[in-house]
Amino acid sequence: MNQEIVPGPLLQQVNFPQDLRKFPEDWLPEFCKELRSYIIEHCSKWGGHFAASLGTVELTTALHYVFDTPNDLLVWDVGHQAYGHKIITGRRAQFHTNRLYKGISGFPKRSESIYDTFGVGHASTSISAALGMAEALRQKQRFQHVVAIIGDGALTGGMAFEGLNNAGYLKSDLLVILNDNCMSIDPNVGALKEYLTDITTSHTYNRVRDEIWRILGKLSSFGEKARVYAAKLEDAFITYFSKPGMLFESLGFRYFGPIDGHDIYHLVRILRDIKSIRGPRLLHCVTVKGKGFKPAEKDQTKWHAPAFNFDKVTGEAIVVSAPKVSPPKYQDVFGQTIIELAEMDRRIVAVTPAMLSGSGLITMHQKMPERCYDVGIAEQHAVTFSAGLATQGIIPFCNIYSTFMQRAYDQVIHDVAIQDLKVIFCLDRAGLVGADGATHHGAYDIAYMRCIPNLIIAAPRNERELRNLMYTAAQDEVTHPFVIRYPRGNGVLLDWKTPFEKIEIGKGEILQEGENIAILSIGHPANFVTKAIAQLHEYGIFPAHFDMRFVKPLDQELLHYIFTHFQQIITVEDGCIMGGFGSGILEFMADNNYIARVRRLGIPDKIIQHGTPEELHAECGYNVASIVETVLDMLSIPTTFRN
């Protein structure tokens, strides 16, 4: 596949950054053009995080051109914008495997390259990690440059400000580059966004400061006295024009910018100048997400990570075959259902941390903007904000991806569970998410939520049950925090939009009567079990199937029936088996003195990398084939019979 895409003549010469640094500066604009074209052509065929990487082509090139990587350390935030970095740092030949099973990761990954100094995938971590590296180098009395590259979206996360605050206090040798494109995935929100906009549009500030920099550059070449005078002049200037960099200056950073993040010559020049300055520094670069590809520049949210092949010139989607009618995505069912519920009950609102599109809330935000809150990349705030709403009788549906809910665990316990507040957590992307890999899998939520008192935890096996669980959770008789987890991708029903029905809390359902062996499932994997049982019927084997629906409280009446009638039991879940749903079944068995042979299927105790969901389900051993094999093995069916 890779042979189909031929890099430009300059890009062909760059296998590692030291090759790039051999180029004269006047070659850099053409190199950036070739690098951008290479990313466009690859993503048009194989997808990936597209627009963010296009927006950082010049910045990436300038960083590797000016700094001595990998001796100097670059720390990317999130990593959506790091495709150019990967191509420059020895992975161009493997780039066609990006996000594919057993291929290179879509995010920076320490085990993949010495140039990937820190594994990322969640936002707002770069400054803290880079600060740790800078301080480690100070402890070892080694001088290497450390650079954190963070987007304005990621800067809304509280952890970024914790890092800035600490770096300013320590006066560490750290350069933070703020890549400001007014976007994360959806358009950024909040006071910080407005502050940065004020800076970038202050023409007087930028004109005067550019002139001051020109004068200071001349003065600094006249010796120590001139440098002291230049520093005083700059301090006076900062004091006079305090607003543009005030936030960062007050945190102890020397602020530079804003500058055009697509002017490669200016980037190289300013980075060389900043290299010679010690202490905490912040360079503010203004970029365009999707730069160089007009469709992506116009609709940056759509082109963040397009889930379709497209024409590399026009951006038109390439349809390989006629589209078939498919069940909706769970996120879209959530998005439509919450509008229905909100229309029925004025108390219902939605809260999400910068995931309006991904969570399915974009339509509600358009129809009911005063009742749909995008709080920015701030999961901790989202949870406690929801708790505050709940204290006043509002019913918040707090929609957070399972992997990102991990960042707000303390708030779930202290601000919601201890106070027993009615917050409805909708955990999207539960289970194995596919190409985004280890940083994005929703593997642990059952285990980490199950141990918290007062929580109700449920998982629907299809879209209809998702609707009904949302409806149930909103009812007045339900007074506890309620967790509903569901996977990424499509459900299984075309006819899913049926009248709402209440579901009895803690009640499972018998989906298939059977004999000899019982299969207990939670959530979407019930559909895998249904298909497996259909295959087992061909062997003359008839397992029973129980959809437990609730992890907490478990349906004890149903479990007593199961352990009374079956000695062979399989549990199936799309979460980690350590401490998960299957562990809960084993605890029930032990607490009630039952004896049975139990086999748990789910995500094993290891980090699962990226691939298609189907590939990862097979690797983890809970796809249809694995369930069939486990039943046959537990029933000691001879291999010859199986074949």
C-alpha cells in the first residue's frame, strides 16, 4: 500500500530530523508543502486525525529544524497534531500502518520511538510532563532544551494550569508553545478562548511589540550593559501593555507572541532567539486547523478525524459500494433521546467536556443552548458542576467518554456519591474503541465504578435499552447517581425508536432458556453471545443466556436461580475482567456458598493496543468465535467433533 504514495523530492531525503537540519532555510517552505501533501494523501486513503496535523506542519518542521532532537525533548499534548512529527522521525515508511492493527500508533508512544518522549492521548498533560523532564535534567546537571506543545483546547484543562503555575514557581528551563487555532475537536469555549482571541486581534499591541523586539534585538548585541537596558525596556513595555500576556506573565512565564504559526521563516527565527533565554517561556502561535486543505479549513470539526475515504483534491467522499441501511450509532441514539427527555422534563440538562459532536449532543446544543453545557476539556469540573446542578433539583446527564471519566474519579466519589446526588453519567466509548488504542479504550469503568457506594450501574445491549435506561434514570423515584455505559459505533436495531418503558432497577432478563451451561452478559456483548448460541445450536448444544443489564445492583434473584440450576457458567463483558462484572458474579457465588465452574471473558490484564474493534475483541477472547470455543471447551467437546 505504501508504494502507492511517493513522497516529494525533499521529503524523500528526510528520514530523521538531522537530515532536515542539513537543508538551507529557503528549502523549508517547499518541504512543508511536500509534508502537508503527504499527510493529505495518506489520510485520504486510510483516515486518522487529519486537520490538527495539517495545522502544525510549519511548527513541527521549525521545531525539528531548530532544536537538536532527540537530545532536545519535544512533548506533544494529546498527539492529534503529531503526524508530521512521526513522518520526520523515522516512521515515514511505516506511516501507512498508522492506527492499524500491529501498526504504528496514532499518538506519540515512548516504546515506538526515542523521539516520542511521552505517551499521550488525553489532553492537558504536556506541561506537567515536560516540567518533570526539565527538573530531572536540572537534578542531573544536564542542559537540554525541553519544549511542550499544547493546543488552546487542551489549555482549558485544569492540569495545564497546575503545570504552568508550578513551572513559574520553580523557574524551570521550559518552553511552552501554545498552538492556538480556536479549536479542540469542536470550537473552543470559555473565558480563556475569549482572552486568547483578544490577544490575537490586538493590532496596536502586535505592531508596537514587533518594533520593540526589533530594537531589543539590536541592543542585545552591544554587550552586557545593553542587555540589562534591553531587559528593563522590555519589562516596562510588558507593564504598559499588560493585558496581552498578563495571564502567562503573572504565572512567571516570559510571553512571546502571538506570531503566525504558518510563517516558517519567522518560526525558525523566533525559536532560535528563544533558545538562548533561560527560565519559563511561552510562545503563542496562531494556526489554522486543516491548513492547506480547503474543506478542512471550512469545517474543522468534520475533518478532525474523517471516518471516510476522500478525494485528496476536492475532499469529496469516495463511496466504494452503495451504502446500506445500518443501525444508528449509540451516541446518536443518546443525542436524540436526551432531546425527547428534555422536552418532557424542563429539569433535564446535558453536560459534556468538549465532546458535543462525539457524544451526540450537537443537536441539543443547537436547539436548547441554555440547557446544554460544553465546559471545555475539564472532566473534573464537568462532574462537580453536574453535582452542583443536582443540589438544586436539576437533572444533569453528564456525558463523558469512559476513558476520560478516569480523570474525574475523585469528583465522582466525593462530590457525587458521598452526597448521593442524582447525576446521570452516560459513559460513551465503553469497551475497546478501535484505532485510537490504549489511551482511549474504555476498559476500566465497570471495575472502578462498581466499588463506589450509592451508584447504580447499567449497560444496554441495544439502542432501545439505552433509551429506556435514560428514561428510567430520569424518573423521580430514582434518587441515586446512575451510570449508563455503552460502546462506540453502531447498535443492532433499525426499529429502535419505540415508546419509553421503565426498567426495574437491578433486574436482568432471560434471553435464552437452556441446559448444561449458562452465559451471563452485560451490555452490547450480549449480541455476540446471541450469535454464538446460534452457532452452538448446530452442534446440538443449547446454552442459557442471561442479560444481567445491571452491574450494580446485581439481580440476586436471577443469580440464585442460575447458580441453583447450572454448574458451568461463563461471564462476558467489554471491560477489564479484574474487578469487573465477572468478578462481581464470583463474589456473589462466594458470599452465597455456591460452587460452580466459572469462566470470565473480557479484557485481560494487559494494555490493549490499537486495531479494529473486531480484531481487538478476538485478541481479548470475547468475540463470537471465542465464546463458542469457550463453551465447547467447558463442556469438554472433543476437537474431532468440533471440526
